[in-house]
Amino acid sequence: MEAGKRTGEKLLREWGDGFEAFSDEQESEEEITETKQSELKNLTMEEKELLNAFVTALESNQATDPKFIKTVSLLKEGWKNKGVIIFSQYFDTTFWVSENLSKEFPSTKIALYAGGDKSGVFLNGEFKKEYKDTIKAGVKSHKYKILVGTDSASEGLNLQTLGTLINLDLPWNPTRLEQRKGRIQRIGQVNDTVHIYNMRYKDSVEDRVHDLLSERLKNITSIFGQLPDVLEDVWIEVAQGELEEAKKMIDNVPDKHPFEVRYNQNVSNIDWETCNKVLNHQEKRRYFKDSW
């Protein structure tokens, strides 16, 4: 909700007129900030009214985010003691979650790892900027048991001192999930089992995408070692209500690895005494003349 609110404010500020919003330091890490002013879209009056209504609705919403409630619950159930990395693809989300976790656990330092110079540490609701290398060293030495990060933390980081992972959202690019998991599931992990919790709002786009993919996820991963990037387009089709097109994309991913289909054939019932006939010169010549 926080990321949505700030995105709406950003659109009104940069695409509209006369709207004061948050500082640039609070922008979503996923958003493009280098767009020239001349290239920004001029909002119609109707669009401005809709965006203002959207932002106002989120500002007035007093409900506690269910994902945050579940995160706190998991931490109190023992995930905090095992060490946890909490991922979101949006900086606004990670900042809000870090700030509120520091209020929920006032004596615990909450480390925030993000792109640029946005990293830092929360303690009792107060934020202090910190170098990323310092945060990495703090996680390694067990100084920080709770690390909240954007996908900047999903590559090139060794976080095997943490034993659990929470995905606040599911990225559109499926391989990002594998990269996130790879931060803790690596050589040096002291836990025999690492626990991962994937969060999604009920009946949301990510919920519907996960339901479509869930039956094939394990099989697809075992075939390719990771989820193919082509499945990223499934999100778009589901968001647009094109469920049949989304299903076609999923169905087009092979059930078996092409190499297995081509070469892994059952030979257990062959009469090996006839092999000299099967493999004679004429048979081999005929076989190699046939195209694949």
C-alpha cells in the first residue's frame, strides 16, 4: 500500500501540476528517475482526479497491511533468531517495512540494503545511513539478524548466516526468486533446512499467476534449473484478463527436457543378440541419411 501511495504521488508530482510529494530518496527503486521533464506525460483533468482519489484512499486507509502482520508473526515464531532476509522489489516497501519493524522490535537493529546510497540501519524507528559493505560485514558477524532488501541484495551477496527468507512480493521475472533464494541456500549455510515464505494478496494478479504456475513450477525448475524468462509475460496476460493466453504460454513450456525426449529411450526389452543386424553397415547408412 505504501509503495502504491508513493507511486501515485510521484505520478502527480512529475506528470501533474502543483502537487508536493515525498523526497527523491523515497522513490521506488524500480522506477526510472532519469526521464527528462519534456518527455513526461501531461495528465488530463480526469486522470488527475483519479490519481488524487487513489492517493487519498491509501492515505486514509487505517488497516494494517496483512503481509506486515504475517512478517511480524513469523519473526516472533523463531525466524528472527535464525536470521532472516526480507525481500521486496520496491524500495518504498522495504523502507516502510524496516521502519515499522524497528518499532515492533525496538531493541533490534534492522538493516536495510538497497541501491545507491539508500542503505542504512533502523533502531527504535530512527534511520541512520550506512555503507553497504558495512551492512554485509554486520550480517556475516551476526550483528544484524534482520535484513530487509530490494533486489540489489539478490545478486553477489553471501548471506548464509541467515536461515530464513520472506518474499513480500513475487517479482515478474521468475528467475529473481531463484536469485533471492541463492543468497542463503549456499555453501556455508549452517542450517540443514532453510525456510522460505512467499507472500501474495488473495485474488491479486500475483496470486492468480502463482495458481496458474504452481502445478508446473517444480517440474519446470527440475527441467531447466530455473524458471525460463518467457514466463514473465504470463503476469501481463493475467493482469489484462487474458487467462487463456497465459495458459498457452505455460503449456508451451515442455513437460520434459528436449535432450531427454530425444535420447533417453527405454532399451530394457531389446534382444541384444540381434544387435549385429541392427548395427550392420547398411542399417547405419540408412539411419544417418534420415534427417532429425
